[in-house]
Amino acid sequence: MPFIPHTEEDIKQMLGAIGVSNIDDLFDEIPVALRTKGLASIPEGLSEMEVSRILHERAMQDQRSLCFAGAGAYEHHIPAAVWEITTRGEFYSAYTPYQAEASQGTLQLLYEYQTMMASLTGMDVSNASLYDGASALAEAVLMAVRANRKSKSKRILMPRTVHPQYRKVAETIVKGQGITFDVLDYDHKGGHINPDSLPQEPGDIAALVIPQPNFFGVLEDVDVLTDWAHQHNTLVIAVVNPTALAILKPPGLWGEIGADIACGDGQPLGIPLASGGPYFGFMCCRQDYVRQMPGRIIGRTTDMDGKPGFTLTLQAREQHIRRSKATSNICTNQGLLVTAATIYMAMVGPDGLEKVARQSHANTLLLTEQLTALAGVHQVFNRPCFHEGVFRFDYPVDEIMRATTARSILPGVNLEDEYPELENCLLVCATETKTEQDIKSFTELLQKIFTRLQTTCCPVEPKMA
Amino acid sequence: MNNVPSELRYTKSHEWVARNDDGSFTIGITDHAQHLLGDLVFVEAPDVGTDFSAGDDCAVVESVKAASDVYCPLDGEVTEANETLADTPELINNDAFGDGWIFKLQAKDAGAFDELMDADTYAEMIAED
């Protein structure tokens, strides 16, 4: 059977029935000036054999580097069974199922996912996931503006300690609705939002975003920040790392009454690093706001015979019912990745996740100790961290990155583009996947590079100009 | 047979309005509207102190079938909202013109009440539905 369902004959018949001579006539309504002339920069099509060969060659260019880069996407051990089960035919779909009667297994899995996320974040309810962490933050901002009935404002307090890409994505998504971000600078010693720097007279603000840990890996003073926000009738949006929640206070318990919305990227929960995705976003909130939550929600119910079953619930929020007033136009999502995350969490369990978090933290402390023991490396922030830290080098980081990458070690993420004040600084991460030997190899290589860079004061003439 | 009390005024979007002795107005959705919606599962009443113009969407009623906006019939400020609906939205199904009231309003121009549809006109309108 061909992939393209219509034969030339079918097309001719249909055009004849409509009374036009070719397909282009169907687009008469669109002014000529607005029509694309073709895609000049797209090359000619290739055969399957040719494409396989190109992709194979490109895949060979990837090195199995030792990765100390994090910055929002983290290398964790994924038990082999996770993807073995996830890719079974019964689960293999990106969609949240529409037909409850034919999808009980998937619905039950999503219900369990929601239960796990609500438990991890300490919040009342979870949705069935969103696209990724950055768009989850955007959805949380839109939701907070809708949900905060004590505020008429479309202003959001957005700290610079929130992932720069999350801030950009969120701004792109919400600015069309007139929502603006008041940027809050960080404490340059602690690398955190200093509660003393919060505005005395903030005016009407819909929500404060609190990252935990923040983009620098630093832990924020979440209780004080949460209470400050609530005193000013401002909702709290927590942006959290799910692994860290195994050992940190969950957003539902921040301050006196807890955060209002918690969101983040689910990638650390069993999703491999893959050129920026696909990952998935999660979102949880308090019960009061569930009708303002975007995305789908799976509920547990009983059928006519009194047997337990699972179904999509609270659909009146969604676009097929509420149309333009829907809480979001998200209806499908990264279902397959959520499946993997649920199986990952079920396999490692709360104890396993806690071990992952503790070992990652311990490795980062060891890495920090060994890095700062090198002459020419300084820890930039003095506050406690989770599994990442910022280090300033007395040498140009571009040089260091080039040299370590050539030796198959990714040393971290250069912060200078997003934070000009953090010149020659790298954001470095060590998860549970790093051994003592890995850390030693990294620091020894750095020492060699430093020695070489020191001697460039008497440069050798290049052999070729 | 539809229930359309004669002392109330009505809108095309199926809200009812009652004039209270203290000069305020009580607003809800009609029995006909609750019948069309089916079993209500949630009501989002407006916040006290909010100003609305006539025609603004000011509340949401959600049933097992649909969610609908409730439109403010008069210009004015919300003085009271029916808090009991949060836990018992079925009050609207059981008693749309009584316990199922949604909010009270201090109108800017009380005279606008008389311009709303009377019971006979409303009854005629819904008979055509």
C-alpha cells in the first residue's frame, strides 16, 4: 500500500467534481504576493539508502564524551528496563488517549504519573504533562495571571536566576497577551535572589517565579520568598528539578502555605540527553486552581458495574468545549516520555530517587573541592548548591572548552553570553553518573591545559600561517 | 412546562434579575438555562467589589456537558457572591430562581432593570428555542 493515499486518477476525479482543473486553483483565495515560490534552500530529496548513510556518518561524529554540562538537561543513569517497557506496542504513542474505553492501560499509567508528581512536588494535583520545562513555565505564567483573583496585574517578577532559555520562551509565548516580566537581579555573592533585594513597594504583581535549585545550581531561600509573595497577594510559581525534590523541601511546603503552581522539565526522570529534546514538561498546582490548569487531567472513577476505571476529567477547561476561553490549547503532549518517566520513577522508587539526588550532590561537592584546589579556578557563589556550580577561570574559557572537548570531556556551559558579568565562568555539573576517577581525569586534564596556557607567554611560531 | 417567575426580569443569554428591597439586584441563571446545561459541577462566582458593565462575562457555570459564561445584565458593582455554590453547584439545578442565585449587584442605573425582558417576553423567546 502506498504512503500517499490518492492516485493521480483520484485527484483528477476530485478536481473534476469540484470543477477546477488543478490543485493550485484551490488556493485562488490567497493573494499571489503571499504565496511561497518554493523552498529554494531545501535540497533535492534523497533515497532511503542515501539518507541512512548520511545520518550514520553524522552519528559517528558524536563522541561518547564525559559530560560535565548540565544547565537544564542532566545525564542520569536510566535502567535498561525503562525504555524496554516504554517502547512496547501498547505504550508506543505520543498522544493522551481520547477513547477511555480503549485506553485504560495508558490512562492508568498517566494517573499514576500524576500521583507521583503530586507526591514529589507536595502539590494537590498534577496534569498529564506539557511539552517541556520552558513552555511549562510559560503556561504557569498564563495560569497565574488567570488564577490570581486578588490581582488585576499582568506583571510577573522574573528573577535572573531562572534558566535564560525558559525566560525567553516564556516571554515569546506570553507577551502577545500583554504580560510583562519585571526582571529581578541576583545577589552576586550568593548567586541567589536575596530576599532583602525584593521591592519594598512592589505594587500589583500577579506572580513571582522561584527556581529551585536555580539556574546556577544554587538553592534559593524559598520559604522567605514564598511568604513575601503571598503577603503581597502575589502567586508563587515554583520551577523545580524533579530529582532535587527527592531531598529538598517540596514546593507544596514552601513558606507558610506553599507555592501555588510548580512546574519544570521532566527530562531528569529517565529521558536521555538528545540535542535538546524531546523532553517533557510537568505542572502541578493547588486544588483551588485546578480549573485554571492547562493540559489534560486523568481522573479515577467507577464504571456502571462499580469497577474502578480511568478517564479524562475536567474537560470543560479544554478547547473543544471552552473554545477561545480554554485554559490552553494544549491537548496532546509528550506522552511517550511521560510513560518513560513513570516507569523510571516506579523502578527507582522514592529511595532510589533520593540516592540519585544525594550521590549527585556528593559528586558535585567532590568536584567543587577538586576544581577549587587547582590554581586558577574559583567558586563564584558561596551559597549551598544541588548538583551544579559556577566556577571562574583565570584563563579564557573558550580555550579551555576547546582543549577539553578535543579530549572528549565536556567541561560545562559557558555563561558569558547570557550573563556578561560572568566572564570566563563555566556552569559545571556532576550527577550520580560521574565516578571519582571521572572527576580526577577532568581536573588533571584542566591542570595540563592551565600549564600549557601559562607557557604561551613565550609562544612558538605557528608552522602554518 | 418552563418555570418563568413573573416578578423577575430576563436577558437573552438566560440570566434572571430580581430587584431587592434594599435597591440591590440578585442575579442567577434561569431554570431553562440549567435544564439546557444539565447537572452543574462547578460555579465560578464573581469577586465582591468587582465592577462590571452590562454584557461583561462575570461568572462561569460548568456542567457535565459544557462550560458557559454568565453575562452581567446591568452596569454595577458586585456586593455579594453565593459562596455555597462552590461546594453545592447543584443548587442551581434544584432551585435556579432561589437558592441557586449567583451574585448580588449594586447597579449604577437602577432604571436599566425595567428595560430588561419581562417574564412573558422571555417565556415566548424560550418557547421558540
